[in-house]
Amino acid sequence: MPRAENGRSQRGAAIITALLVTALAAALAASLLVDMDDWLEHVALSRDKAVSRALAYSAIDYARAVLADDARHSAVDTTDEPWSRVLPPITAENSELQGRIFDLQGHWNLNNLSRSGVIDETALAVYRQLLIILGTPPETAEQLAEALADWIDSDDSRRAAGAENAYYLALDPPYPTAGHELDQLSNLLRIKGYTPALVDRLSPYVAVLPGRQPVNVNTAAAEVLLAIQPGLDLASARQLVLSRQAAYFRDIADFRNRLPTRNLPEGATPLTVSSSYFLASASARTNPPSGVQSRLLALLHRPTGGRPSLLWMSEQ
């Protein structure tokens, strides 16, 4: 009897061991399946991201072609031209594609403030006025304008309401002023007094372009026209915008002839009726289940009569 009981005990242990091995094998198989599902999902997401990014890149190339074609047919840039229209959502390769081109010379170029590292005081007054037009209290506008001037000028002498290296090097972490032109609008966030909300408020009216650039009076907002043309009021600036919708300004003489009061003085900002700098925005989203989206922003420079070149591109 003891020998029989011992045999049953061994068989029981073997069954238990077999069950444990089976359970472990099943658990391992389940884990491998989960890992495989995760891997397949990762591969699918990577594929869809690559597709959406490639489509967004193609939209930027399309924007360059549209601007090149426009240059061949017109020497004047207005908001009624094909390049200015919003590209309606289109379906391509199981994805949705959208895009738009913005004329950045309809904005006031913040780098107009600098002449080889020296601040242009008349341009600074224009920027201060634009800040006030956009709802900034005069004292705050003065501080913001002078802080920007100190950031981009080549000296380390603090303006009355500005901030130079001593202020920034005392921050945690410390950093120096740029001492040169802005590269992108986001540079403003490093400057004393500039917040994301303020930069968002400024973005429809100011731009960061290389060197000193004129403002296109055919595409500038009423607020920008008000800041750059002495003697205007907001109602008159808005009337100018309505006027150009009926008939665009053929040249600067045409613009000045349509001012509400003749013989208004010329402002400090040079004017134009054509543009060389544009911002192209493109987004592509793959269809569900992944719904991956890529959004690109590109600064394009179009020389007179030529094909635009790409100055920079960022993925949002």
C-alpha cells in the first residue's frame, strides 16, 4: 500500500507540473501576442506618420509652384489671387490634406527696428504705436518696445524701459540677449514682458523677416495700415481695406491718392504692392483608426519673377 500511494503521489505531482508548464507556456504566448500587437501598432503608426508627413511636404512644394506661377502672371500681390485662397480639404492616399499661404509682407517686420545693430527710432515708434492699436496700455507698450530694442541691438546699454544682459543673466537659467535680428517670432518669448498670449495677439500683424522689408498695402490689415501711415484713424484704415477689395492698389501712388486726406506725410515704413516673403502652412491627417496628423510651416522667399526658395521649415 505505501508503494501504491507513493506512485499516485508522483503521478499527481507530474500532472501538477504539466499544468504549470502549460500555464506558463500559455502566459508566454499571450505575452508574445500582446508584444506583437504593440509592435504592429507601432509599425502602423510609423507608416501613417511617414505618409502624412510626405503629403504635407508635397503641399509645401505645391505652394511654391503656385507662387512661381503667380509671379509669371502678375507683378502685384493681392488677397484676391489664387495663392491667397484656402485650400479646401482634399482626400489623397487615404488621407486628408489642407493648406494655405500667408503673405508675411502684409505684416510689419520686427527686424525693421535694426539698422546694422543700431535701433531705428522712427521704426521703434511705429512698433510702439502698433502695440497700442492692438490694445496694449501705452506704458506697457513702451516697455515691450524698448525690451525688444535692447534684445536685438548690438550694445549692452539698457534703454530707459528696456532690459539688457544684466537682467537676463540674473534669471534661472541665465542667458544673454541676442544682439542681432530675430530668427523666428517665437524668439519673443525669451524677451522681458513677452508672454504666449501676447505673441498670439501679435502674430496676425507682425512677422520676422530677414533685413528691413516694406509692407504690402494690398494685404496689410487695417491695424497695420493705421500704424504705418501717419494721419489715419481706424475707420479710415478700414475704409482703405474695403477700397482695395473693389480695386487693388496698382502702385504706391495709387495708394496715396486714395488716402482720405491728401498730402498726408509719408511714414517711416517703406511700402510696396508686391511681396517676396510668404508663410506656407500644410497639414495632412490619415484616416481612422490611426488618425495621425502632420503639420508643417515653411518660410518661402520668392525673388522677383522667380521660384520661391525654402528658408526654413518646422513641424508643429
